[in-house]
Amino acid sequence: MRHDFASRCSSIRRAARAVPALLALVALPAAAADAPALYQQHCAVCHGPGRVGLTGPALLPESLSRLRKPEAIKTITAGRAATQMLGFADRLGKQEIAALADYIYTAVSPAPTLAEADIKASRVAYFAPGSLPAKPTEIFKGVDMMNLFIVVETGDHHVTVLDGDKLEPIHRFPSRYALHGGPKFTPDGRYVFFASRDGWITKFDIWNLKVVAEIRAGINTRNVAVSGDGKYLAVANYLPHTLVLLDADLNLLKVHEVWDKERKESSRVSAVYDAAPRQSFVAALKDVPEVWEISYNPKVDDIPVGMVHDFKYKEGAFIPGFLNPRRSFLSEPLDDFFFTQNYSELMGSSRSAGEGQVVNLDVRKKIADLKLPGMPHLGSGITWQYKPPQGAQDRTVMATPNLKEGLITVIDMKDWSTVKTIPTLGPGFFMRSHENTPYAWTDSMMSKGKDTLQVIDKRTLEKVAEVKTDPGKTLAHVEFTRDGKYVLASLWERKADGGALIVFDAATFKEVKRIPMDKPVGKYNLYNKITRSEGTSH
């Protein structure tokens, strides 16, 4: 795609100006007293007068959580390569740049908001629905469309479409700043949706290699989910405290302000995922002990609220079940969760170290406790069929990496017991496998072992290999090709420092190819994602 990025930015700028300025007084250290004026003079045109973003990303503590302040100072000073962010070293002194950095890491009070009118006004349609050909463009001739990979490169904020058979890039296009939460696909594999950290939802037509629409659904966004039928989207936000529902053309359907049942406490949304067999989205709330299930089945039963005298004759208070939340009440909020295979239960991690809970979505209550040491990353969990020793009956197990401890926890999904705890080199973020391999791969990217992937035999629950390519550099986030023969891992570095996708033989663990990339934080195989492979997160 030859996309006119300048034109696209101009369109976005015009649309985004409909978002209110959201100016606020901010308490600042004395050394940064001139920072608000510096910001308005040099930064507001791209990042918005209220720091909520325009053509540039939002500059709020919530949006900058993964960017350390020294790196922010470096960016203000020298700019960012391959973006419209220019350096200010020729216009600002070191103290002024430091003051600006302090300013953007200071909270805005009151917190900025994004009303329904603002969301609607932000929508940009680059191509009308139905205006692009309903078949893959000529460049895909002979390509297995379901063995494509979508690769997110955050080094210069681009996305690459990769041929999973030839293991060669097909197309590369600019993305929004700091894509977050993983792209989500429609069931036919034609469209992919991205969520940026600062709330922009982008719809990309893979068949035609075109960005077709964008809308801003939040200010600080966790992730986006796409319904199993491809008709609806749900967007989980930290700021504002909302769950936003869109149709597949990115038209706003509904904004749910997230409160507990009594409307006494507002909450961020930890995450939202699609539960396709249930025709619903499921969301965990970070600050309130509730799980919400929102049906996208137009024929779903109404939801009782308050006192009900007779369910059959609807004698009582009800609201429509379609696109409204049913609440499961818990004893503790959930930070993340993982579905069982039939989507009737979810396994959630609590804030209390070593504790988790299993929630049945049909009876809408906790049915079991889990032993989960450290901080498990359930959103990256995987499952497989495990045959225990001594001829015991096969069972389905779930394995999750851990963000705070060097271990993998393997849980029996029938009785919720811990089958085994497997030590690793250190805390890690991702774990992946495939139905056609006996091995699971995990990283230790938040530790000194960040340069080494570990391979676990799913049959024995033992670590059988360590894979290291570039000592001292981060090697993480593996994904398998459609047939499970190859493993693609991210050498999580800037392109100038050797950043690449490294392709390994899934049977021998040997490197077979490198594909240069600019900090490839994640890659996603269409087939594995769309078919909900047991070896990848959903």
C-alpha cells in the first residue's frame, strides 16, 4: 500500500480537534514552573492542549508508563527516528527539556474525559464500507492468506504483513503510537483491528493493504476485543473509566461508564476478551470486585435489575440483555484472566500474592481458588492435553508465565490443582506452543536471562533446552507458523542494534533465518489466532 501518511495525519488532526481541550491546573515543582507555557508553545499542536493527544500520542503518566523519564528527555532532545517528532535541542536548554519531561509525567487534575460526542467526532473513514474489492489484491497471488503474520514494530511505530510460508515481508505501513493489547482479527481474516495506548482504534483491510477507518475510544486504553462474528468491538479503558462498544465499521454503539452496582466506586477495566461460544465479551474490572459479561446476541434474554417478582412474565425491573453488562460479584478484583476451553469459566489472578480464583460465568460466582505465586500473566497462558505418569487419565492443563518470579505454573483444569511449578531463568511475559509440537516456549525477558528462551517438554513438564542467539539482547514473544513447523521470536531491539524476527526450527530449536525488524514486540499468525489455537493467547 502506498498510503499518503501526511494526508492521513492531516485528516486525523482535523477530526481530533473535535476533542475538547481539557486544560487543567497541575501542581508542579518550582523548577518546572515554566513547563506549561513551554508545552503550549512547542508541544500542544501535536499532542493536544490538554496533553490527551492529537496527531501525536497522549502525554500523560498513564500513557507513558512504559517510557522511562530519561528516555523521554532523550526523545524531546533528539526527536524520534522515522516519525514526525523532531528534536528540540536547538530551541530549548537542558533545564527546559527536563522541566517538560517532569510536566508530562505529572497527573492532570481533574482527570481528562472523553464524551460520546468526542468519540463520534474523532472517527475518520478513509474508505467507505464496500468500496474496496472483496478479494485479496494481486500481491497475495499464491499466498496462504491464513498463514500471514501481523508484526508490530514499536521502534518506529510500523506494522509489517509477513508471508508465513516464504517468511518474507509483503507490506509495511505506519501505525499509531504504542500499539497495545495485541491485534484482533475478523473470522474471515480480512480485517485486523489495533488499539493504541492512547485510545485510537484502527481498522486495517489486509486483503487490500489499506487503513480503512480510525476512531478514538479512550485516552489510556488496555486492549480491544472483536466479536466471534466480526460485527462488534469492545474497548477496555483505564482512562476514562469506560468500556466502549463499536460496530465493525468503527461507529460508536454505546459507552458504559464503569461503576460498581451501587455506583459508589468507579473502576478501570483490566482487560476485555471475546467469548465467542457465548456470543459475549467478558471484562474484568481492576478496582471493583466484579466481572462483566456483555452479550452481542440481539436475541439474548433481558437482564433483571433490582427486585423481580416473576421472571417469566417480566414482573419487575429489567434492562435489555443486548450490549448491556451482567455482573458476577467477587471477593476481590481481577487483574487478568484466562478462559477454559468451553468458555464457561475463567481463571483470574488477584492482587494477593499466591491467590487466584475460578469464576463460573453461568452461575456468576467464584467456584474455586487457585494457587498462583508471584504475578501470573494469565493473558499469555496456554493449554494442552497432558498424560501423567503411571498411566493416570489424560487431563487438560493450563500453563502461565510469571511477571515477578522465575517460574511457570501448570494447573489441572478439572480440579484446579497445581500439577507442577517449573523453574525458569527469571520473570517472563510470554508463553507459546502449537498443537503440532510437543514443546512450549517461554521467555525470561524481565530478568538477567532476557536473552534466553526456554523450551519445556509438554509430555514431561521438564525444561529440555535453552535457546540464546545474541547475548545481552532481549529475546521474547514467540509465535508458530500455521503448521507448527517454525517458531518466530522477537529480538526485541531497534533495527540499528540488530532487531529482527528470528526463525527457529520447532523440532531442532536451530536458527534458520533472520528478518530485520525495528523492535518487533509481537507477531500474530492469522490462523492460530482465528482458530483459537490452544498454543496461543486469545
